[in-house]
Amino acid sequence: MVPKLLDLGCRVRALGRSIAKLQARPWARHPLVELARGDVLDYESLLAAAKGCRAAFYAELLENIDEYRQGYIPLIIPVTLLNHYVRKYDQAYLKSQYYLDPHPLELKLRNHV
């Protein structure tokens, strides 16, 4: 994902538990890359690392969305993962998003057979 963003000319702040491991990445010394230490299980470290960022991406979630777009997995998988993070971080704005709960579960429209 980082190389794709850099190809688009985007500034990237890459988050990891270990700066040393991040520095081993081929894109780590790119002038548009900033490395930040943090842990997805430590909410305060995420807030600090995300300060000033306009968007944040979690690689696993992006992979699931891409797999859905390619038809490999049903919609319920990325929606469930998104809803997990919405509940975990309790953000009112995200909780109000209609697309995270687009229709009644009873209709079973989120799965394909």
C-alpha cells in the first residue's frame, strides 16, 4: 500500500511497533515517508500517530475490501471488520454511517452463495 500511495505523490506516515523494522522497508527513506511508533492495541499511541493525518488505513481491512471488490469474499467480511473497529474505538461519526449497516441482516443480502 505504501508504494502505491507514494506513486500517487501522497505523504505517508507508516505506523509500527518497531521503528527498526519499519526502517528495513524499501520505502522507509523516501522523502514523503514519516515513520511513527505505535500499536493498534494502544489507543493513545494510535491517536498520537494519527495527529495531523487526513486518512488512516489498516492493511488487513484494505486487503479484505480489495478481495471483496475482486469477488473473492462476500460483503459481510469487510463490513464485519469495519464494524469491529467502529465498536472498539466508539467513534460517534462512524457509528452513524448508514453503509456499515445497509439493510436488515435477515435479508441475507451481504452474503453470496
